[in-house]
Amino acid sequence: MTKYDTKPLEILQDGIIKDGIAAGNALLWGDGNGVIFERYAGYADPEKGTPVSPDTVFHMYSMTKALTVTAALKLFERGELDLSAPVYGYIPEYKELTVYDNKEIRRTKNVMRLKDLFTMTSALTYLADYDAETVISLKKKLDKITPLTSIAFAKELSSLPLMFEPRTRFQYGLSHDVLGAVMEIITGKTLDLILNEYVFAPLCMRDTYFYQNLPDDYKDRLAKNTAYINGRFKNLPLLPRPVPAVPGINDAVLYSGGSGVVCTARDYAAYLTAMTKKDGGLIKPETYEIMTAPALSEKQRKYYNRPEYDASSFGEEHTFAFGIRVQDKKSKERGGSVGEWGWSGALGTWFFVSPADKLWFLYLHQHTPANHGQYIIKLRKAFYDMIGGTK
């Protein structure tokens, strides 16, 4: 039992289902010692009538990025990854990049650095930003590569012109997929093994896998991606990975550092529990500060603060750090605590850690569209109201 009145949160959680935003969901929160509250509602598979439960496995999609960054920072601590190093020092194909300039293509002036991958200022966008002809051409190249590894995928991405010069702006995209490839080159291991060594195993996250490694006996536990159609929830195919990249590419050894992990709510909660404490054991306190510090310049930030893109993550009070948003300004309208950090996923997953309150919050569902702005702002406000207001 918790000392807090959780009823407002529970009403909102149930309302998400009643309003057709999701067929089922999980809501957990806790502190540096573990889970304080957890509640599951609705269906993981509405067509079969399978309820959401602690055993339900969710696709994390972009919440994978925080896990990838944490493991990458372990390599940084070991002196194996240099944040200021050029990406081409690890992947030579990134030495002579090109960029669109007034519809013309020219060589880039700025060198892409590893730090740019962490902060998404690398100019590596998602492929949805390219014209169909470019994407089709890339897919044809990728289809000929067997096996299509994370490294091979990253190398082929270098052949595309960038949308802008590295470090001139923020742009959400494939930065963390390329970071994952760099990590594989550094260690000589695939990304699934790297994350298991530095994150999953130390935290006993036994129900966490990259989606292509999920054991057969887990597959019935996967929550379905759903949509609300004609008054009913129906199952939909999953979004392609790396999201939203090239449909049809689903190679067994292409580990997406930006979108590939699946796990239970309790397993992701184990990560948040460790990361609520700066000395939680995964990374050093000084590394924690690097990961969660605002990383964008004022100019770059203008390309981040776009509430119309995702009102739950891109408000004026937020900026970007290393694979996560971070709140660095007070907001009367939207609340929250300064220093709060977190991220979201394409099917409706969302989390934050509040160092000021020494608490974390986790919400998961699987629905297209995710519609984060319809429910997260309300849940977040209710949570902060419950614990006694914002800092």
C-alpha cells in the first residue's frame, strides 16, 4: 500500500481505455528502492481477450534509446568511447558525408562526432524525411546485404545526403542506431550482448530482449499493437524497425539501438529504479550528470521545442540531453520538476525520472497512433498533484 491517494491516477488510466486511446495499459511508479505502485488494466490482445498483466511484454520502441545510451556511457567510463571523436574514426564511411544545400548536394563542412549521435544533432534523420525514390534505392541496396547487420546498415546510411550540417540543429532520427553500430565496432560484440552485459544482467532484467531474440514461449505474452476502429479495438501489424525506416527490413542481426527492445513493465521499472539514484550502480554519478544535462544550444533547441510534434515531450520547458528529454525550466501550465528526464516510444510508452522528488513514473500501452499528448500531460499532472505538487 502507498500513503498517497492513487484514485485520480487509476481513473485516468481506465479512462484511456474507455476513450479508445488504448486497449490496455500498465502504470507503475516508484523510487530508488523499487516499485511503490503498479496497476494493469484492459487487454494486451483485445481480439483474444488476453488481459494486461505483470507478464505482458511491451515493445519499447524509442525507450530503447535510454538503454543504449546507458550502455554506451559504460564504454565511455572505460575509456573505450571518446565523445569528441569523429564518427568516421569508427565507421570510415562517415568521413566524406554530403548534405542538401538549396536542393543541391555538396560535401559537409562539419565533422559528425560521437556526441552528436547521443544528442541527435548528427543530422541523421529518419528515412521518412526522404523522398520515396531515395528510400526505395536504399532498400534495394540493403536487400542485397546478407546478413544485414547493425554495422552494415549504418554504413549504408552514410551514402544518403544529410538534411543539414551536423550540429546546426536538433533532429529526431537514426542517431542511436548508428551509435549502436559504433558500440559493436568498439567491443566486437553485437548490441544485444552489450546491453545485456551492461544493463539487463546487472539489473536482473530477465524478461528483456531485442525483439528478434524473443524466445518462442514469450511470443504469446506480447501486447498487440492496436487501433480503435468502428467502436472496437483491432490488432494491427507493428511499425517497422528502425522506426520509421524501411518497411520489410527485419533482419535477425540488425539490432536497433533506437527502437529494438521489448520487455515487461517490471523489467523497465528495474532500470528506472537504478537510474533514480545517481549512485544507482549502472553509471557513475559524474556520468549520470553528463547523460542528464541539457545538451542543446539555444539555436539547436529551437528545432526541439515543437509541441505540435509531441506535446508530451517537446514543450518549452524541455530540452534534449543524451537520448532523453530533460526539463530545465519551470512550467506553470504543465508542471513537472526541474531536472526531470525521460522519453517515450512510438506505440504509447512513456516514462520520467524526477531526481528532485527521488521518484520515477512509467506508463505503457501499444496503440497506433500513440497519441501521447492526449493522456500523458494529464497523468503527469495527476502524479505530481498526488505527491504534493511540483518543485
